[in-house]
Amino acid sequence: MPDLPIQFPLYLIPLRLMVTQSLLIVVAIALESLVLRRFLQYPPRKSVEYSISINLFSLVVGWFFFLNLVSNVPLPAAILEDLMNLILFDKWSNATRAGTVIVALVTFFVTFFIEVIGFTSLQKLRNEEEAIESQIDRTRKRPKYAQSRARGLFSIGDQANADPLYVLLLANAASYTAIVAILLLLRFGSEMMALTA
């Protein structure tokens, strides 16, 4: 095995954070795809694709923003230490407990805004893709039944009259409620294990 130029201690790799983040993103994708399917009448594959795309987009943008904030904004040493202890070692202090509600509310609305940007971008790409497909279909002069079958059972015109922003807000609220419940269960479980040990 080749030697790395920088020796990185293994205890600094936030494995617990990575596993928890993976679990939470899977829950968010599942719940948001169900909401998209139910209210926008998307087929299952399309709702899952949209949910995966907007959640991964918001995850990447969120981590990018957070890491830039931590590295570029001069934070007091106590806040930075509390933040690193929370992220790397799941150790809560009184300061992190007090700011959790405010951070959760801000994160909810920022994530919603990022997901709206991702959703509208996906809609534009999807509309352009369907316009190109319809142009190709016209040049090939395929029969009508083949065209409707190639697009699937649902097209853009078959969607329900629900407002996509309202549906995204509802999907985001459902996934955040489930995420908070899971995080509270994990926190309660770790506190119970600490008491019995």
C-alpha cells in the first residue's frame, strides 16, 4: 500500500456522520418521491429521479456552503470547537443545544430554496428533452400510439393542478419531520447507552 504524503488519523474520519447522513438522505428521497408521486401525479420512476436529483443537489450545495462558512468566516474558537465536536464526535454542548432550533429552521428554508432551484432546473431540462424527442418523432413520423407509449403513461400535461412549490414545501416538511424524529431517536438511544454503561 503506498504511503500517503499526509498521515491522517483514522479517528478523525466522521464515519458515524457519513452513515447517518446516508440513512437520512435515503429517508428523505423515499418520502419526497412519495409526495411528488401523490400530488404531482408523476410515475414512480420520474418521482424517484426528481427526488434523488434535488436531494443530492441540496446536499452538495449545503456541505459546500457549510465548509466555506467554517473555513472563511472567522468564528470564535469556542464555537468552532463545539461545532467540530458535534460533527466529528457527536458531543453536544450547551451552546450547540441552544442553537439547534434556530439552525434547524434556517436549514429547512435554505434547503427548500435550493430544492426549488433544482426542481425548476430539472423541469426546464425535462421540457427541452421532450421538445427534442417530439421533433425526432415528427421527423420519423411514428404512429400516435407509439409516441404516447415512448413518453410513458404520464406526460407534462397529465399532471395534477397542484402548485409545484407547495408540493416541494410539503415534501420537504415531510422529510424534515422524519429526519428530526430519527435524529431524536438516535440521540435518545446514545444517551440511554451512556447511562447504562
